[in-house]
Amino acid sequence: MTPFLAIRDLRTTFHTRQGVVRAVDGVDLDVMPGECLGVVGESGSGKSVTFLSVLGLVKPPGRIESGQIRFDGRDLARLTPTELRAVRGRDIAMTMQDALTALNPALRVEEQIVETILAHDRLPRLAARSKALDMLRLLGIPDPERRIRDYPHQFSGGMRQRVMIAIALACRPRLLIADEPTTALDVTIQAQVLDLIAAMRRDLGMSVVLISHNLGVVAEHCDRVALMYAGQVVETGPTRAIIDRPRHPYTQGLLRSMPVLSDLDRPLVPIPGQVPSLVDLAPECRFLPRCGQAAPECRREIPLLSMGEAHAARCIRVAA
């Protein structure tokens, strides 16, 4: 099957006074039609920057150094700003991590949803408002005729996330990028938001990229998973294969640090050390300083090694 979105050797850097930060360093990722891909990693691993690069939203001092971002046959990295604006919102939509800061506090919810619809659909304003109301009803916001006139601060955290999703889905995109959609929400609201995204995926037939630091959330909702560490993909494959047979020491460490309800007596084992600085990185495995299984051969650049048809890991132990 041909990937719906194919990212190849993507490199995005930030030029700072301390040096060049290699936030995304040779990332390869595929999103298939209709699938949900989970992208997991610690803060600073490059998850968000990868998909901000897809949409051309990386601002100076950041820039895309090289790579291909092929979406539906076109390389998004080669499009002009005007051509990219036509893709954003209509074909690919993204919800940001914090809905309160992502939404404009000075504009009513109505204006923010209608603005997105009018940017891509040739509709009268009244019809665009009616479409916005339909989205709020679809997303389970009570009394949408009244709430559409409210400002973002008048909504709860979960309702703000729903408004963000309404804006993202207003033009029925073919790909939704959900960046940490459950950040700062309680467990019940988290489940509601994730179930809502899953329902929209089924109803609209769209593909979804779910960015998260929580492997448990991704395991429940995604078909495939990509683990990122220090700007690189370190393991990728079907969700069940990665949960049952993790190949990379980083993936194994994440799973050991997660509580398991069926075995509450099992001690949690944190990953020692810290994520390395992304400035002046040595040509070696990025996980080497924190890995308990390191070998002398790890002191070189490790490629993403194939594990059968779909499961791959960036670790020399995989090739052994």
C-alpha cells in the first residue's frame, strides 16, 4: 500500500547562540490511508517539530535543512507559502498541545471556527456559521447555539480541546495531527477526547497522527507506533508487536517505567540519566549514555535497522 504521508530523511535545525540544535535529524515516517499512527517520546525528542515541519510551521531560527515530505503525491517541503496555506486546514489539520494558548483569547469561538471554514470553502458567512454549529453538536458541546458566542476562557479544559478539534475538522481534512490532545486533562476527559478522535476517524475516513509521551494511551488507540528519541526514530512497527516484543532498549525502558494494573507489585524501573543536548551531537547511538546494554560498536551512527516486514529498530542488537 502506498503511504498517504511519506517523510524521508527530514532534518530540521534551530540555529542558536549555543550552536545548531538538530531537533529532527534524519526522520523517516509513513502514514497509511485510514490508519492511526502514534508518535511517542520524551519532551524534546522532536515529535512536534517533525509535524510542524510537515505543515511548514517551523519559524526562525528554525528551518528545514533537507528531506522530502510527500503528501498525496506532492512534496510539501517544495510548496510555496500560498500553496501550503491551501493544504493546511483543508487537507491536513493539526491540534496544538495547549488549547487555551492555541485559541485566540480575544475572539469568540464562533469567529475562530468560521474563519477556518471561510478560508477554504466558498460559503456565505451564515452557512459557515451553521457548519460551525454542526461541528460543535457533533463534538458533544451542550447548547452550542449559546456556547458558540463564548470566549475560550469560558470553557473547561476538555471543552476547549473539543473546540480545537472542531476547528481542525471543520473542513473535513484527510489527515489529522493531534499533538498531545490530552495534556493537562483528567483521566475521564482524556478518555472522552481520545474516543472522540477515534469516532471522527471512523466517520470521516481520515488518517490520524497521535503525538504523545504516554505509550499506554497510544497502545490503546493506534495501529502503528513510532518511538522518537533525541531527534530520531528509534523504533517503529505495529502497536502490538512493539508492546509485546520491544526491540530497542529505549522502548524497553519506557515499558518498564509504566505501571501495570495486573501486576501492581512490580517495581517501576526509571530510565537513568537525561536526554542528551541536541547541540554538537557525537556520531554515535543517541541512547548510548543511558543504555544498560551498550557495546563498543554503539559508538557509531546506528541506522534504522529492518526487523522483518514492518518492525524496525535503531539498535545493533537487532542486527545481531
